[in-house]
Amino acid sequence: MDTKSATDRMHNQIIRKELFKVLREKWGAEFDSFIAKKVVAVPGDVTFDDLGVKEFKLREEMCTDIEIILNSAGTTNFDERYDIALSVNTFGVQHVLSFAKKCLKLEILLHLIYVVKGKDLYQRTHLAWKRWKRRSLNLISKCKRRSEKLNELKAQNVTEEVITTTMKNFGIERAKLYGWPNTYVFTKAMGEILLRHSKDNLSVVIIRPTVVTVLTKSHFQVGSKVPVDMVDGKPVKVGKLNFKTMATFRMYMQIRFMLPLKGLKFVNKAFGEYFQDLFDDNNAEDLRRITREKFRRIGNFQF
């Protein structure tokens, strides 16, 4: 992909979306030139070292100026060819991390993983995750099997269709062997493990926005049976209350909720006469004034 193709893709798939409607209406004919000053599309490929950026001066400029990296690259086909899924979802993460370590001003690396919640997907992936952490697998050497399999197929002079089918089946086979439901989740998990093990002192944040399909068509459990702290992955301890009778339940509600509320009501009556209905809004007014001075079109955002 060249610079023109990358720029066209950025405009077609991102800039022309509804998200930029407000800016597009305000800037009118100058919108494209405004975006060109703010955003630059760089052709590259996460499956290569240095993210596929071939020009040395451009790489040097990126490593000097970049402060934040958001990695959302990935192939999201659940039954993708094993070699392709590994190249993007696993080794692509390794290439992004290697490039991030070269960025002198980098403050944070954000790694985005889309997770699909199924009926028992959380339980299966959680168990596999714990098992992998305990065993401390050498993932890179394990992943090299994909090239061995691919070379074996090419040596047999089979058709591209046979290679595609075989590599898809091989990916599903490997995923299920390690307790993952499909090739996508399997390769994404390996990429995350590589990121965790190799980040060194780099500031890394892993974001997992959950994708939930339409509930009227897919009647599965959305929530997890085991609440988890997304910071360290440990289950959240939740106490379960058992009330043998309605009388004990009502007593609990009185003590736990009604008494504190009545106490607050008493305090309100006792000290209400000293409240003069004065609100200090100076900080908000200062913020509005400074915002109006710096951003002429802030009114479009109703601030």
C-alpha cells in the first residue's frame, strides 16, 4: 500500500463517517485541508518489522515525535487461516511493541482487543489464561509450527484452496487444544501474552470492549458468572446473603438502608436553616471563558 492508498482508505473508512459531521458542516470546503493538517496517513503493515515503514527518515521522525500508540490492528474472522491470524493478531503485536520501544517520547501503548461474550466463553478463556500463566509457555517457538505446516503443504504442490481449508482447520485444532473456542480468540490471547511478557518498563494498557450481538436473536448470558477485576484479573469477592424469613429481610433493610437515610433526614432538618442557597460557580465560568477564547466553535458542542 502506498501513501495515496493509505490516505484514501483513511478518508473512506474513517473521516467520512457520521462522527465527523459537525466538523464537516462547519469547515465546509476547507474540511479536507483542515484534516490534512491534523492527521497524516502512513502506509504500513504490522506483520513486518518497523510496521512496514520503509522510508528511514519517516521512521526516524515517527520514533522522535510519537507520544501515544493505539494498536487496534487485527483480523477478526473467527475461522481465519492460522498463518494469517498469527501474523496479524500475534506477531503483529510483537512488531508494534518493538516499534513502541524505539519511540523516545512514548507515554503509553494502548492495545485494543475485541471480545465476544458467549454462554461459557469467559469461563473457558479464563481457565485457559490461568493455565497458560502457570505453564509459562514459550509462545514464539510454539507459533513457529504454523510456518512448518504451511511449508509442508506447499511442498506437496496442493492448490491454494486446499491450503486455505487446511490452515483454517489447523487453526481451530490448535485453538481447541489449548482451550480456546476459535482461531481469533486464540491468536489474540497469544498476542496479549507476548505483550505482557515483553513490555519491560513500557506503559501498556489493554482494553477489551465487549461485543454483544442482538439479544432478541441470540439468547445467551451477557454477564459473567464470575465478576473479575479488569486490573489484575482476580475474581471479585461477593458475599451472598441468605434470609430465612421475610422478617429478617425487613430487619436488614431497616438497619442497612432506612436508619442511615433517617439520620441524614434529621441532619438536614437540624442544619437546613444555616444553608443560604449559595453556589460557587466561578471555576465553571472561568473554564467556559477560557474555552470560548481558545475555541471559537465550541458552541457547536453546547458547552
